[in-house]
Amino acid sequence: MVTSFGESHGRCVGAIIDGCPAGLSLTVADVQREVDRIRPGESAALTARKEKNQVEIISGVMNGVTTGAPVGLLIWNKDVDDVDYEAIRFKPRPGHADYTAFVKYGGFNDWRGGGRFSGRITAGFVMAGAVARKLLDGLGIEIIAHTVEIGGIAAKPVAYDKIKGNIASDVLRCADPAASRKMAALIARTKEAGDSLGGVVEGIALNVPAGIGEPVFDTLEGDLAKALFAIPAVKGVEFGAGFAAARMKGSENNDPFMIKQRKIATATNNSGGILGGISTGMPLVVRAAVKPVSSIALEQETVDLKKMEKATIKVGGRHDVCIVPRAVVVVEAIMAVTLCDFALRAGLIPGVLK
């Protein structure tokens, strides 16, 4: 079980992992490697906020090995600027959770930078995902996510064995170089216009054994979808053919069974590697729709919650034009945590590693 804590402009963000097996080799470097992937880097798409994101392990690890106690991971927030948020404290930003948080918590919510509802909290997800990845490595499960669409520009399908290499050097983490160039140009134009863009991230888990899942309320896709919706910007999730399946005939959507290298497989994978809430052994394929960044430079209509009157707002501060490239890392982390949880429940990962 993973517990997330912290706020965008609070002292820190982090995660507590309860139930991590004892005996797992784990160092700060293991976690830092994944966290470094969500830093802004040099891209017109991303925020000017520069956090070093130095990981600390505060519990559950001794002499580089997990003890079986809850593993505590945190990152201190250093590059914090509240000035722009003070000016709009009572003017909820359209598209953000400012208003709903204000209502639910009676105005006591941390409003700085979106507080608990900021994408900043996903750093904790990535830290937890780094630990989950190490556990899944023992099962040979590999997780790769990539950008497949930004602003309506869709990438061409790329073979699984080429995606990882292609995105390694691409700033937008897109496996189709031609599409990436078009996306980058669109991002630059959108930034100049003071607006933002959304897109789609595809996550793929390879070598997932058949039989993982707990129907009917704890299905593999049900829990994975729930976890993906914890990412603040995700507004849609689909598996395999997804919504396109609604436009297919059964003869088109069904995945014929076959025997490949003495194992049961399917000729196609419209199911996305899941049937009846249980893994089939085929690649698990999920796509998450990421909405456009809500904090934009354009003037927008809102209300003043204190004066209870109509108002306008122009959001200052440092914001991404498009968070899709950074969401790629978070989607991988969420998939790792969810699959690790199911593997533990299935007894594929023991409580004590030797």
C-alpha cells in the first residue's frame, strides 16, 4: 500500500510504502534515477520551476536493504514562490481544483500552487514506482510508457522493441521522430499564444504472467484505472482497443487464441492483455488522456469567492505548456505500483527476499 503526502508549495512531498518485502536491495540512487526523469529539462513544453528533487529515504531501509518496515521516501521543496498565488487566492482558476478544494475543506486547504492537487505530488508516485520496479525486475516484467499524442498530433505505431530506444533521446518522449517534431513546433506556437496543450500517454507492461487480477471489484484494469486517475491531469483511461472497440464487430475485436513457443497467446491484442479483469499474458496496454494545463497566461472568467462577484483572472507563475512528456514517467510508476501490488497478492513476490 502506498500513502502519498505533501503539497506543491509545502515543506516536502513523498510517499510511504507499507508491505514492501524485506531483503530488497534499495539505495537512494535507485529511486533518484527515476525521479530525475521528471525534472523539466530543456523543453519549451515545461515549467521554469527548477527543483533538484533530492531523494531521501527516511525509514524502512538499513544497510542498503529493506527491513520489512514501512519505507519512507521524501523530497524537500526548495524552489517555491507564493507571490502569484496570493493575488488569486479567492479567485479559483478554471480547470483547477481550487474551487472544489475550497468547498470541501472550508477554505483551509493549501491554495499555494494547487496544494494537494498539484502535479507536484506525483513525485511521490514516482518514488514508490522506483521501488515497485525493483521488485518487478525479479519477475522479468518491463514497463515502458511513451507519448502517443499531443494537441491532436498522433504518433505512428512503433514496435514495442523500438519504443524504449526511440524515446531515450526524444525530449517529448515520443517514439515517432516525425510526429515529435510536429508536436514540438505546436508547443512552441501554443506557448507564444499563452495557451496550453493536452495529449495521450500509452503505457505498456511486457512479460506480465497470465492469471493476475482479483475479480469482480478488484480487477486488474479497474485498479489500474483508479490508480491512473490519481494523476491530477488524467481525465480518461482505455485498455487495448479501448473506445474503438465500440465501433468494431465481434469478429474484428476478438483476439484469436494461438500457441506460440509452446505458450498460449493471441494473434491480436485488442483486449490490451486483460480479459475478465485478469491478465492474459499478452502485453498489457493502457492509454491515459491528459488534459491541457489549466494555468494559462490568457485572461479567463471566474468569480471572487470572498466578494461573491464576477471576476477575471490571468495566471502568473511558472507553468508547463504541456505536461504529457513528464506524465510518461508518472504513468510508468503508477503501472509498476499497481502490478507489484497484484503480484504480491498472487504470491509471485515473497514477503522475504533471499
